[in-house]
Amino acid sequence: MATTSQDLADSLALETGRLRAEFTELTRVSESFSRTITSAFAGAIIGGRKLSDVLRSLVASLSRQALSAALRPLGTALGGQLASLLAPLAAGRIVPFAAGGIVRSPTVFGLRGGLGLMGERGAEAILPLARGPDGRLGIQSGGGGTVNITVHISTPDVAGFERSRSQVSALLARAVQHGQRNL
């Protein structure tokens, strides 16, 4: 894929903006350091404080400022992530899926031990699960009504049917038990 001059210009403008923001932050931090140093020495000269006390408070103050500046990007990133996760709560946009549903676009969800992503390649279904009589977890169906099953048996003679009747009955009984287990 070829890079156009417009792409390069946009990239340069973006990086220039980032550098400008970094220089602005650097200027703010250096001015804060200067004010702290000036205030500390003014306190020593005007207030008559001991130089060791002034230097101790100066080191503590500068350390607090440096730590605060170092942790600011981390706090901003974590705050942004937390805000994006909590934004749906604040807007009242919680969509329940107890009866199932479809997720049509990439969606992040909480998962034990981290986060999950669904719908990243298109629509995905959410299916409710239920425990069956045997304790196994499976897909919940909306059934529950009467089910009629019709079985057609073709045989060339009655004697052949008589010989296979117990086998057919056993197959039907197993099918019914399997169906009841999965309800």
C-alpha cells in the first residue's frame, strides 16, 4: 500500500501536535519546580529556617511533583478505560440478555480474570443455558408443550414386522428418553 503525501502531511501534523503538547507539559513542570525552589529558599532567607530543614522540605516537595508527573499518564489511561467501561452504566444503556440475543458489533464484556470481546467479526448469538434433569448444562429451549411424533414403518410382510417390533420399540424409547433429558 503506497503512502501518499497527504498521509505523510497528516502524520507529521499529528506528531507535531504531540510534541507541542509534550513541550507544554514540560514547561508547566519546570515552572512548578522553579516556584518550589524559589519558595523554599525564600522561606529560609525571610523566615529564618535552617538550611537543612529547607533542603529536606524542598527534596520532599520536588519528589512529590516528580512522582505526580510520572504517574499522570497512567492515571489518565486508567481513568479513560474506567470511564469507557462505566459510560453505558451512567447512560442507562445496559442491555439484558437473559432470554438470549444478538451482538452485531465489537463489544467488550467482563470475564473472570479479564475482559472478553464478542462480535468482532460480525453478529454473534447469546444463548441462555439451563441445567437438565441429569445436571448437565445445555442450551435452554422454549419448548415445553406436547410433542407429537409420527413414525411410518414400511415392511414387505407382517412376519418381518413382528420380528423387528421389539427393536423398533427400544429405538423409540431411547429417542424419547434422550428428548426428555434435553428439555
